[in-house]
Amino acid sequence: MLAKNASKVGPRYPQVVILVGATGDLSQRKLLPGLFHLCSTGFIPGCRIIGVSLDDLDPDGFRRIARQALDQFSSRKVDEADWAAFAATLNYVPMSAGACALAAAVEEAERSLAGESRRVHYLSVPPGAALPAVRLLAEAGLVPQSRIIMEKPFGTDLASARSLNARLHEVFDEEQIFRIDHFLGKEAAQNILAFRFANGLFEPIWNRNFIDHVQIDVPETLGLGKRSGFYETVGAFRDMVVTHLFQILAFVAMESPTALEPAPISEEKNKVFRSMSVIDPRNVVRGQYTGYRSEEGVDPESDTETFIALKCAIDNWRWAGVPFFLRTGKRLAEGQRIISLAFREPPKSMFPVGSGVGAQGPDHLTFDLADASKMSLSFYGKRPGPGMRLDKLSLQFAMHDTGLIGDVLEAYERLILDAMRGDHTLFTTAEGIERLWEVSIPLLESPPPVRLYPPGSWGPKSIHQLVAPHAWRLPFERAWRDPNPVGA
Ligand code: BG6
């Protein structure tokens, strides 16, 4: 079904997408379902997709993989007529066929589209495979009229990120490069910008005078499935922290940009990264879930972390002295993606001992970054009845309640569309990424030992020392209010 205003927000020209890593995990889970949704709802005014990967497949084999991916991973029902139209846009060239075969497939795709079109190369490959893919595209003469979306992690340390940027710039201009971090495409992440900068209410208290500490906590219940080969070379810090969690931290911590445009937003984010103190390995807990080492594709003596928690600092006027605690890991007790700001407590209390004031932690502002996003502001209020007993209450907002949840684009969909339109606002920059690798040097050079944790837990025990005297916000003491209570 066509989406409202789809043709107005989509790219001007039809697009030929060269999807490198087309049979991989990300492509199956997100990119193919996302492209399907964008095509079938009319956001792209004409599209051809050429899958490229190491697998020796023919176009029909690729179509079968794409269909299975949609059936398994699309969050929306697949309409058969839409599928037939989408399947007709798919083609496939195995990497082994080389640059000439790829160039021929792109030429054929472009000929089949009426009039002018643009190319989007999507590199959904591990860090080591990025440059060979770039060389293939250059050899095939596919650089003109194109944009290139690069998946994270962008390099694996400062030296490799710098060299990747330098080599990339030999082929593509910076204007053509879109370094993707899909957390920035999440509706809820962009809502942080709206919340902070479209209201006069919170910004005045958004600083060290009122905020005690911040947590960005992204535990996952997921294990590694077929990704252990990739993950083993990367680990939780490179997979999640130096990428997604730091990018979200920048949205939480940055000053107000002068405009909602790429340069002012990147400038403010990069200022946050420049103010970040280098990471002290003593403020880091690395963990690995028991059983990881016996998984297929994992070194039996692997030192790769599947969990990481760390304390970071932003040493500027707004945030000096406010710790930012970050945590993420695989096979943990719950899947959540929250940002939580704890406010300072009042300096004095007139309430008698035992009234409950402060007993349930500080006031919190909490953002849930799920597609169906939520926000909550918790505070103390009086429990009804005689005397003065205090309880933790909350004001909550759930996207579900707006009736607009169907309009939410998934993060990858939003960002693919932005790249096709040439809009860099929600993409990361070379400077920002290089600075993040720079602050990571002490940790990458002397990582603390990995500590085992049982699957289904919240990580190694030492996470509590890391946040003391504070406490981890998760697991929540009080659940989110159910937006659709039974019987409502
Ligand atoms: C990816 C990581 O970038 O983000 C995965 O490589 C992780 O390991 C995923 O599971 C989480 O994304 P989301 O959108 O499901 O929160």
C-alpha cells in the first residue's frame, strides 16, 4: 500500500542499489525487508537491486533468499503482488564474476529505468572486506552518479579508520560517503533532538547542576547465531559502543545546533567527542557469556568480549563531573534500549524518616529507543490517605497511544532513504569516528580481562562496583505502563 506523501519525501531519481554482502545477516534481517517496504510503499520512484556476495548464486537463487528473508524478518505482512513487483527488481552478481559482469548488470538495470537514475552502493561487509569492495566498484566504473553507504564498525582502531578514510577518499568524494549508524535512524533517537531542542522545559536543567548521572543501557537477549565469525573479530565494544552507544551519547550531551542540517549537527556532536576523556580501562568491565567459546566459529580460548560496561566522562562546562555509564551485551536477562537521566536529589528533606522520600532512587527521565518508543518522567508524590507517605509516580508517553505507530520507518529504511536523497544529517563523520577511536586507545591497548557471566544474567558481578554509589536502572523496579491494558 502506498504511504502518505511517499513521493514527496523520497529521492528525486530512480535508484540502482548495489548491495554488497547481499546474502549476509544484516541484509536478510534489515536491508532486504527495508528496501522491500520502501519500494512497495512508493518512497522510491523506481528501483533496481543488484545483490553481490561471495556466494555462487544465480538471480533466482538470490530471489529465493530474499523471499525467505522477508517471510522471516519483515515486521509487516508481505503482499504477494508487492513481492512479485519487488522480485522483478532483483538481480545478482557473484563477487567471483568480477567487475565487468557487475558493470554490465548495472548498465542493464539503468537502461530498464526510465530516464536519469542514481546509484547507491551499500557495503554490508565486515571491516576487512570494505576496501576490496570499494576497489571492485571503482574497477567496474560505478563511482560517478553514486553514493556509498558504509556499515560500521568503520575500521577497528584509529590507524585502520584513518587508512580506510584515506583510501576511500582516493575513490569517493566525502559528499558521496554515508557512514551509517542505524541507532541514529531510530525514531526515538531523533526524538531526543525534538525533546531537547523544541521545548523550553527541559533544556535549562539539562546539565551538571541538575543531572547526577546518565545511563545508556542496551542489553540484548540475542546470542550470536550465524554471526560468531564476524563477532569474534570485533566484540561488544567495537560492535556497539564505539558506534551506537557513543552516537546516542552525543545526541544526549551535545549543545544546541544552529540548524537541523548536517554541518551544524556534526559540529556539535564532534565537540562532544572532543570533550570526551580517554577511556580508562579501570572504568571498564568486559564480560563473556559462559558457553561462547564452544560456539561454532569461536576460538576455544577467545578473549572477545560479548559484554561491556564502562564509565565515561565529558569534560566540558555542561557535563564536568557527571558520569555516563554505558552497558551492552549478548545473552543478557532482557532486551532493552534505554537512556536514563538521574536528577540530583533535593538538598534537605522536611519529610519524616520512613515517609519513603528518596527510598526509590532519584527522579529519572527515561527514553526507550524501541520503534514503539516510550518516555517516562518519574518523581515522588503523595500516597493517598492519612499522613504523608511518598511513592514514586511517573508521567509516561508511549508512541502507541498516538495512533501513528504505523508511520514509523525502521531505522535502516529511514537512513537508506536519506542517503538516496543525499541528506547527511543522521550519518557519522570521519572526524567524529576517528576521535572515538582515539579516546578508545587505552582500552584497546590494555583491555581488562574478560569475566564470565551466566547467560540470562545482567553481566559479570563487578558491574555494580562500576556504578557505585549509584545503581543500574535496569532491571526496572516498576514496569512501563501497559499502553493497551487488557479490558481497556
Ligand atoms: C547491530 C549490532 O549494529 O545492532 C548487533 O551489530 C546488535 O550486534 C544490533 O544486535 C542491535 O540493533 P537493534 O536495532 O536491534 O537495537
